[in-house]
Amino acid sequence: MMNGLQTSIPQRMALLRIVLVFSLVISVFLSFNLWGGYRTFPATPVFEDNLVQPPFDFIFISLALLCWLLSLFLRGQRIFIFISFLLCFFLVLFDVNRLQPWFYIYNSMLAIYIFYNGRVDDPNKYTSFFIFLQIAFASVYFFTGLSQLNALFIDTSFAEIIEPLRSLVSERQFLLFKKTGFMSPYMLMFIGLGLIISPIRYLAISAAILVHLTLLIFLFPSAAHQNYALWFSNLSFIIMLLLLFSGKTKQRYFSPTFLFQQPLFYIIMFVFAVMPFFNITNKWPDFLSFNYRSGNNNSAVITLKKSLYDKLPLYQRHFCVASDSVFTFDYQRWVNHELKADCFPSYPVFNSIYTNLSQMGATGVKEIELRFIPKQKVLCKP
């Protein structure tokens, strides 16, 4: 019989904190230009009067990196985590593109440690915080699967993921593989629920590991897959998955009623189990709802006339695709190539890109056009 990981909850929480810190540090370096390096991709601040412009926001990410590392070696770890959380909050205010899914989930889970004093003499206390971490983590799978329940997922996001297969199999076999995409939403939702339900947890863990190993293969860094931090997150998720759910994860003397006495429990449930449902009506941001590459995100089409195309720098022309008598600007390739991240799917971001391109040489509104494409309002079966 498989007993899983044989480690106490306090030890798991200590190891998980280390994993979260190193995952953040490594992921930031894998997408360095997004945080403080040189960039031409426009920043989209939350407020118009953005006092800190790139590359001066390098100071904030440097301080955040320092706080993350100090939290591992010095006492007062909760203070360092709290300061790093505030710094990350300001970094997102300076540019919402930084609100990548991995950045959000790592910071959210690490923020739970701000309220945990590290004492191991009260099983009810530390087990409750451990369950908070489990809820936050499991919600990623469930809502990722839920967001994929739309008619566009198979032909867009899933087809893009399995694109490397096209050169290895015939077109007919590739189409057959693509049809298997209908199982992805249900598998992820099963994983999210199965991790919480103890009797089927071992099945959910096995399925989650299979998903991450598959993504590690298909999203391997290449010219087509330049979101290195996203690829790396699959390694982090496997480790966190085992620490949070493998083996015995509940103390013998734990009382579930203690959960309902913790105000943090209601905050966790609201943010991770209630608000993501509002993403269906566009009331909660996509990446905060784990609606990521589901084929059902807000997007935009930016078209340029040749007169503007000829005025663009050679670097920006690289991301233009000729279409009839106009050029379509592939902003997703731009942000992937330069920032090693995905474009945050919001209208202010699209407007920033549009304005940036306009300022490069447009002499009239007819030289460039921005058309918003809202996501579907109702989920449907693929």
C-alpha cells in the first residue's frame, strides 16, 4: 500500500515556504525584463499618474528579492514576507502585465504565512493554516478546468499546446489527438475537487502529476514557447502538490470547527472559491480566476496600414503579419519575446499597446485600428 509522503505538517509548511520563495526568485529571473530590465513593450499602470517608470522599478523588485531571501535565513520572517507582498503589490500597480498567474498564486500562498506564527504546539492552529494553503492550491486546478469549458478551447489553446506533435504524426492522427482536448477541463476540475476529497486524493495526485509532466514536455522552452516562468511553474507545482496532499495531511486531534473560528478562512474561501466564478461575467480578472489560455479571454486585434508599418522600427515590424492590404500586429508575440510572459488580457493593456504604436508614427486615426474582442459570456461545452 502506498503511504505517500511521511512528513509532519509543520515540516511540510516549512518546506513549502522555501519552495514558494525559490519559485518566486527563479521565476522573476526567468522573466526579468518584466520586472526591471530594459523593455520597449509599454507598461500599463493602474493609475495614470505613474510615478515610477521602467527601469526605475528595478529598485522595487530588488528589494522584494532581498526580502524573500532574508525570510529564509533571519528571524521575523513574517515581516519580510509582508514587506515583499507590499512591494509586489506596487509592482503590479506600476504595470498590470506583472499579474501573471504564477506570480499571483505564489504570492497568495506565501501571504498566508504572514498570519502563521510558526508555533507547533497547537495542532488545530497549524493544521488550519495548512488547509488554507490546500484550498488555495486546489482552486487553481478547478477554476482552470472551469474556464476551459468553452467552444474555443480545443481549436485555440489546446491545439497550440500540442502543436509539437504535428511534425511527428500525420494530420489525421494530429486531429485525433486534438479531439482528446475535451477531457482536459473535466480532468482539471476532477483534480481540484479530488485533492480536497480524501478517498480519491491519490487519483487526483496521479492525474495532476501526469498533467504537469505533459506540460513540461509540450511547453519546453523554444522559439514558440518563451514563457519560461510558466514552464518552470510545472516543476514547482509538482513539489507543492506532494507537500500539500501526499501522505497523511491531517492531525489526529484536529477539530474542523476550529476552521470556522478563523477570519482568514472566510477570506480564503471568498478569494479562491467565490470570486473566480464572477470571471464568467467579466467581474473578476482572468488571471486571478486562473482563466489562463482557455481560448475564452478578452483580446484585441490591432491592424496597421502600410504607411504606418513603414514608419515602425524594424523590431516592431518583426511582429507584424501581412493580411490582405493591411498588417496585423501580434502583440502576444511581442510580450512573449521581450518580457517572457503573456499579455494581461484587459482593455487598458490593449489601449496602451495601441497608443504606443500610434506614437511611433501614425499621422491619422485611419492608419491604425484597435478592435476589442470580448470573451464569451456563457460557458458551453467544447
